[in-house]
Amino acid sequence: IVDPERAGGHDLVELARRVAASGATLVQLRDKRDETRSMVENARAIKAALAPFAVPFIINDRVDVALAAAADGVHIGPDDMLAEDARALLGATAIIGLSIKTVAQADTAPVELIDYAGVGGFYGTLSKAQKTAPIGAEGFSRIAATLRRRAPKLPIVGISGINADNAAAVIAAGADGVAVISALSLVPDPGAAARRLREIVDAMLAKRGA
């Protein structure tokens, strides 16, 4: 995830390019600061930078920005546009991710309309204000089990506070991947950090037989 408020002094477009070149499998623009026109311009520039790597590009929350920038999809939360409405606007081939924080949300999530679930916060984070305590491995496993009972093939991503030191535990708890901000942006070499994180995730998935 690239965020202008957590870019660590890196140019946002170059940051996206470097992590995509180094193993990221999807890039999301999360921008709670800029005006819509600026967001669209940034999104178009990031999409162009990602094109050589065939890495999908999505927008956090803003379906309008995703449409204007011809992004590959959106990531939405429980308080954002309904997944049903996002799907209707973006079409059948768009990527739609949904944040899920509780077992109750996992029980009612429209799993037939989304392409992956972002579950957390797994750990505490400074990237955004958290209204609830981190769920940890036990909470994550319960939510993942609920989702897999309803949609066995739905990819589940761990979110919040994840880095190279703890990513293995997230995969061990049942995640198929991890979403990170600071672990890649607040370091001198985002490319090296992305490669290391990808190695950890791939090794844990191989160990799990996934």
C-alpha cells in the first residue's frame, strides 16, 4: 500500500514502481489527504508505472477515483460504499477487496462479490487510527475460518502492523498474503524490503503447502 502520508520521503510513483519490480503482487493507493483531482493524477501515474510489471493497481475507498484513473479495482471497508454498489459500478472483472474486522462481519460479508478479504488489524499500527484492539493470531484464525467455511477459495490477507519480523506468524495464522505500508515505505531501500517480505511469505506458503 502506498500512502502519501506514510511515504518516508519517497516519491509515490517511484515507490510503487520499486515494490512492484521487487515482488509485490498488488499495489493499492491509500490517500486520505489529497483532493480528488490530485488523487486521480497520482493514480494514473502509478498505473502507468506498474504497467511493465503486470501488477494490478487498486484504490482505497474511492470508487470514483478508480473509475477515473482506470484502476483495476478498489479496496473498501465496512463504512465505505457497499460491495454490491462497487461491483455494479466497476463491473464483473474489477478487483474488489473488503476489510473485515470481526467474526460477525465475516459471517455476513458478500463473499460472492469480492475478490479477497483484508482481515485485521492483526497488530497495532501507526498508519491509521485504530478504533479496536489488534485481533492477533487467534482472532485472525477465527475470522479466516469463518470466511473459508463460506468461501473456501477466497484469498485472505493479513493487514495492520505487519513487517519482515512478524509476517511469518501472519501466514501461519492462515493468511494467504500480507498488506503493508511502513514496512516498505519507511525504509531506505523499499525494493530490498519488498524482496525480503516476498521471500518470507512464499517460504511460509510453501511450508503450508499452499
